[in-house]
Amino acid sequence: MLIKTTPFQINLFVYGMCILLGLHFPFHLSGKVPFRTQFPESPLIQKVFPNPQQDPIASIAASMIRVQGGSFQMGCTAEQGAECTQDEFPVHQVTVSSFRILKTEITQAHWFAVMGMNPSQNKRSDQFPVENVSFQEVELFIEKLNSLTGKSYRLPTEAEWEFASRGGRTNCGYKFSGSFDPSIAAWHGGNSLEKSHVVGLKLPNELGLFDMSGNVWEWCADWYGPYNPVAQSDPRGPSSGNERVVRGGSWAGAPWFCRSAIRYHYLPAFKSPFLGFRLVEDVVEE
């Protein structure tokens, strides 16, 4: 006899297994979002950064989360189900070095602090993700940010992005980033009311990263191309190409577009209200 299970029951089982394995991370068994997310327009609870009084540029460094390097199976693994697209094959082993990644997408406050303007279409709060930015504009933002901070921020590689979305070495095998239920983990076309939302309102994944699934697609550093089937270390994609990789899905698309393995691609000059980015930086191993 087949027993029908709910996303809550599946999440509960996986959570229990993670606890047994010593993998502890923020989790909401009820399927409800954290308290602050139930009132997204309140200025008292919009910010997810460590110090709400901190200036936007300084808050970036304070909100970087270390991802310990490791190996994983990249592509259409079993939990991704029957919705995989052809470019998610073949599944292949990838090893990535340690890095730090911003726990949210870059916000409009971040962008304005660096660039002095806001290109976004949805401007209801400066804690919304910046969007409507091309790959070239993102590269210019990073160049200016690094000049201001002395840091070496960059876009994630596609492999780094997927490793982080899956929870890194604390990966519990979710279909989406941090959950089997896309509505718990992501703003997508079925729950977004056709708009982006304040960053950090949905369930974080095992690493404490928000919005790796949904809200806005995120630019990656790689040129788009087919996967190399052989095991690789720190792959950076094709050496040249026409389009850049984007990851994560958005508020404008179907829930299955928010899966951790989903891939898409746009011309570097393309910009859209459903497309943004987040930053990473290298870790110097001692």
C-alpha cells in the first residue's frame, strides 16, 4: 500500500536525519516562515544583516558566510526529479575550494551606496534585491566596490553557486535550497504576487543562505555551455561563449525553476526585473 506524504513530513524526516548526523541549521518544522517574514513591509524587521545601523557597504563583509570546500555531485541528481532539463546532464563530481558567499542577494541599498543610483523596477524598499542589471553592470559594481573596500569580491562560479545552494558539506539532499517545498524556500510565480520581495524572508538553507531558490535569478561568472562529464576541481566553465549562466529561479517563473540544479543563460547585456546577483570571495587557507 502506498502512503502519501506531505512536504512537511518529508522535511521532518530529513531534519531528523540531519540532527542524527550532527548537521544543525535554522529550520521551521511547521512550514511557516520566520516571524519577521510575516510582516515584510515593517521597517523594524526588513533587515537581515548583523547590524541594522551599519552602512550598506560595511554590511556586505559582515554578512559573508564561509562555505567549507568539498566534493558533490553536480547536475540532475535523484532528488531533482523528472523536471530536469537536458543541460543538467551528465551528473558529474565536482570539488570546490573554500569560499565565502553573501547570505542574501545584493540589495538596492548595497547598489545605491556604491553606484549612486538604483536601476531596479520594484523600488518599494531598499532591502529588495537589486534587479534590472546586466552582467557588465554587475562587473562594474564589483570593480567599484572592491576599490572602495580593498576586498576582492566577485561573482560565484556556477559550481560554487550550486554547492552553496545545496548546503555545501551539510547538504541534506533537498530539491530546492533548504527544503523539498518550493513555497517554504522561495518566492516563485505561484506565491510572489508577480513581484520580488525583501531579501531574507524565506527559509534559509543548511548554510544560512537566503533566496538561493527564487526571488531573482542570479548571475554567475561562467560562460554557458554543456557540462564536462569528468571529475573536476574548481571548474570555471568554458573559456569563451555568448551567454552567461544564471541560477536559482525567480518570482516570475514556475516553482520547478527554483531547483538547486536548474540552469539558464542570458546575453551579458540582458537585464530584467527578475535578474540580480550575490557575491563571493576567496578564502585563504592557513
